[in-house]
Amino acid sequence: MLLLAWTAFTLTRLRRLAGRVRRAREVLDAALLRRAELAAALAREQGADLGPELSIALADAAAGARAPTAGDREAAENRLGRLLRRVPDRVLPPELSDAGVRVALARRFYNDAVRDTRALRLRRPTRVLRLHSSRPLPRYFDIDDGLDAVVSGPVPQAVARSRPAERS
């Protein structure tokens, strides 16, 4: 009876986690698409300020990120992210900076959902009972967008002062 209750609870949890991964992936895809569209608009509208080389490369990378040809979305997003870091701050619109932060947050939420799902699916009882074994394990989405410091950066001074001192 206990095994049956645990199995029902675990199946419900796995279904909820699968939905969470799916929704987080949709939000991540929307954030990535928005960043690519803003990068393409930047390349079109600020081409003179960017210079011909960066402008063309940025337009190509944005097109590649919107529709990756080789099917490797991470490589296309990495290329776009590296080019966006080369854009001077005076030319970079605030919407594009905001889109980059949203990508970092969406990626964090997606990867957290994947981590939770993988942790539950890779537990021994879940594997032995073959719960959700017909579904593929979700993959992490790892890109080098240079925004990890935004999401997990240093502790602000006000927070650091309000924390009690740790004992050795």
C-alpha cells in the first residue's frame, strides 16, 4: 500500500515537473527570440555606429539565432551573445540589455526545472519502477551569455552587512 501511494505521488510530481520544464522552455524560447529580434533591429538601425563588420556579423548571428540551420540552438545563441558583448555601451539600447537579463533569468528557471526533473527521474526507486522511462530526460540549456553575474552576482553590501557573521 505504501509503495502504491509513493508511486502515485511520484507520478504526479513527475507530470508537474514535465509541465514546468515545458513552460520554462517556452518562456526561454520567447526570451531568446526577443533578444534576436532586438539584435537584428540594432544591426539594421545602428549600422553606421556599429561599423560594417560588426553590423553584418550581428545581423547574421541574429538570423542564425532565430532559425538555427544546424539545429544547434546553443551554438547560435553563443555566437549572438559574443557579438552583443562587442557592441559599445553608447549604442546598446536599454531594451536589448533588458532582453539579455530576461534570457539569463529564463535560462536559470529552465535549468532549475531540468535539474529538479533529472534528480527525481534518476533516483533508484524511480528508475527501478521505470516511472516516465519512455520520456527522454530533459537537457540543460547552457550558453555563454556573460550574464551569470547578473543572476548570481556578488552579494550587495547592505545584505552582506545584515547577515550575521559566520563562525569558523
